[in-house]
Amino acid sequence: MKASGKSILPVTIPAHPSRPTEFVLGVDGGGTKTRAVILDANAAASDGKVLGEGIAGPSNPLRVGIGNAASAIREAVDRACHSARVRRIDIVAAEVGLAGVKRADLRERMRETLRGLGIETLEVVTDADIALFGATGGQPGVVMIAGTGSICCGRNARGKHVCAGGWGPVAGDEGSGSWIARRGVQAVAKSADGRGPHTSLVKAAGDYFNVANVEDLATAIYAPGMTNDRIAGFARHVIDAAKGGDAVARAIVAEAGAELGEAAATVIRKLRIEGEHFQIGYVGGVFSAGELLLKPLRQTVTKVAPHVTFAPPLFAPAEAAAQMARKHLRLALAG
């Protein structure tokens, strides 16, 4: 091509010297949404700078099935790649943390299904695993997860790993959003019958479940299309009512904190770290209740472990998953 009588050669723009060429992927998949993030594979171990992230729908395989879970993960990963302006082929390691994969066979089925992503080193772990890493930076400690469901996990300096909770809304999930919501609905029923005290949750439940009369609440909550996630969403209103001073709601939130504390105390006893100094990290929407929930949680735990400290996690779950992928990659290269 010519212009003004001179030849113009194509120009090649060199890569920016600080631009990484290898990346790690972290995925946090739950019953509500899936979040994927991309980090520089060669950055410092403490560097959690996100180069790109993607959000998609739920990926708990017990709730949505393996195929749908894999589709949500792929969508989140592709959006993260687009955001970071990288290709999937440039991702050298991935850690996928999912709710609902406590069973080893289910984790393996998910890993096999995700091979289609084309990432050579890809591990599937539980959401509790990545939350624990995020809470303590990979150091010994405990994490309490309380979102739609609840579970507490910990690891001691000897590498022993134990959990308590995580049994789902029918058998457990005490202190979770699902549990708080159900306690709230039960309080509404008791109030309506006169078996329990008056509570502002009656109006809140009518608004949330879109019923004009409290007597119609049963029709709404037992409707064929009603899901556990939808019911669990009522927990936000219970927490709001507790913050507003409603005595019934405050009692529910306090009981939730005590239940979560019992799970943490159980983990601590099993790890035999009652006399040690360590951190409990907490993550999940239920902790928006603040001190109304944290105070009874602390009171329950410190009866067993007086030297424990409480703090939000060092890394969000998806970032923690990417950090785990980076760590496993380095261990593999070193070996």
C-alpha cells in the first residue's frame, strides 16, 4: 500500500512488558450465582489483583444438574476471559469451588464435564475449601459460611481438615439464610394464630410472598413453583426487621448466631485447637446482620476457644480459588 509516494509497512505493536502471558482461574459457584476471576499466574503469592471477572447463574449441581452447572461455569469463565482480554488457552490452571459437591464422585463428574474448557490443570473442590483458603490465606484456621446454606470448616497445623453442617435445608443448614427465613415464616404463622407474639414479619412476609392476607401465606409457600432459594430470600427481611428492633426477628437472628457458633465450636474441638491462637473468617449474606448475629456467635465459640479472633476473609471465594490454583501450579512445577 502506498501514500504520498512512500510505502507504509504494517506495524506490529509489541506486548506490554508488564502484561502477563499465563493466567490462573478461580470459580466460586453456588445456588444463586457463579463468579469467575482471572489472576496473573506468575504474580506474588499474596497478589489478588483481578484482571477480569465474569458472573453467571447458579452452578450447584445438586440444585441445577451437572449439565446446567457446567454451562453456568463456562459462561462465567468466558465472560471473565472477555473482561481480561485473554483466551482460555492462556489459562494454565483453574480451581473450581462449588456448593453441593461434598461427594468425591460428584466432584470427579464435574471435573470430567469441565474438561471441555480446554484448561489442562483443573481441580474441582467444595465451596467450603475455597472459603477456608480465603479466610486464612491457606494458614490453619476456621471459616464459617452462612449464605443460603451454612457450613463450618477448619484445618489445623497438622493438616487435619474437618467440617460441620452443610446438610441442606431439610436436615440442617442451621443459622443460614434458609434457616432464618423458615424461622421467620414460622413466627408469622404463630403470630397469625395467636400462638406467638405480634411481629412486623407478618407484613414483611405478605409483601415478600405477594399475598394480601396472612391466611394466604401457606398457599404461596407451598406453591409448586416455590423454591428453597426463593424462601431463603425472606431472610433479608427478617434481618432488616431485627435491625429495626423487632423482638421476634432479633431472637431469630441471635439464635442463628448461636447455631453457627455451635458448628464452629464442634470443628474446633475436632481439630483439638481449643487453646491455640487462630482466626475464624466468616463469609455469606447472613453476616449482614452484624453484631446481632456476631455477638452470640462469639459468645458461643469463646467458651471453647478463648484465644480465637474473628474477621472477614482475606480473599473473596473466587479470588481464593484462583490463589489455590496458583499455589497448586507452583507446587506441581517445583515437584
